[in-house]
Amino acid sequence: MVSSTLWCPSCGTEYIAGSLVCADCRVALTRDRPAASRDGAGPGGGRDDVGSDADLVEMGEYPKLHAQILRRRLESASIPVMLEPDDEGLYTIVVPGEHADFAYAVINELDVDDEVPDTSPFAYVTRLEEHLAAAGALLDELRTRLEDLEAEGKLE
């Protein structure tokens, strides 16, 4: 039997066929279910690519869209990053300890030698691109949820 279910190899989220990329992790979905679920061990625990718990630093809690924008900004600065959701809809940004100082600078848009100054038109365009990419990821997630509801017959 061929499954129409796809999985995020990074966070373990289940998707129906039609979605190609995880809305949270922005990685290609696979047909193979991750070895572990969201229990903190292996794929789905979310911390394997960032480091061990002892090496991690929480950078703050943010609403989902803001957290996704910051994650994209951190990733573009080559900083490994993980978002951890809580029960209130906020996401904690977690980075390896050795990247914490630079991550703080990136999150707070402090002047760093290799970044474009905030007053340049390039910084403005970059921010717009970050917002549009995060909004696009959220739209993909909403489409997936609507498809799920439609497939279950809950939408008319």
C-alpha cells in the first residue's frame, strides 16, 4: 500500500501528500517516518543538529512569525538554530553556546562587520524577503491543514 503521508526528517511533523517542504524547518519532506517522534531523542527532538543540551543557549521567546524570521536571519549568518514551541503559541530560539554572542547580535541587529548597515536599501530588501519567506511558510502550513480537514470531510 502506497502512503500519501510525508514526514519532516528534522522535526518529525507529519504532512499529507502535496506538501513538499516542512513549514517550520523548511527542509524537504520524505516518505520515511523519522526514527523517533517529538520526545527529544533523534529526529523530532529537534536538538540533534544544534548540539547537546549542555551546549545550548535560549535566545528568547517570540511569536511564530517573528521566530521564523529570526531563524532565517540566524541561518543566513551560518548559526545553527532550533525553534521550540510552547503551549502558549510562543517559540523559544535555541542556539549552540559557542554561537550565542553572534546570535544575540544578529537577533538584535547590532552592527557587525560582515553585515549590511541597517540604513542601506539592501537591509530593507533583506528584511522584506525574510518577512515574505516566513509568511510563505505559514501559508504552506495553513494549506496543508486545510487539505487535511478537506480529506477528513470536515470542510464543505
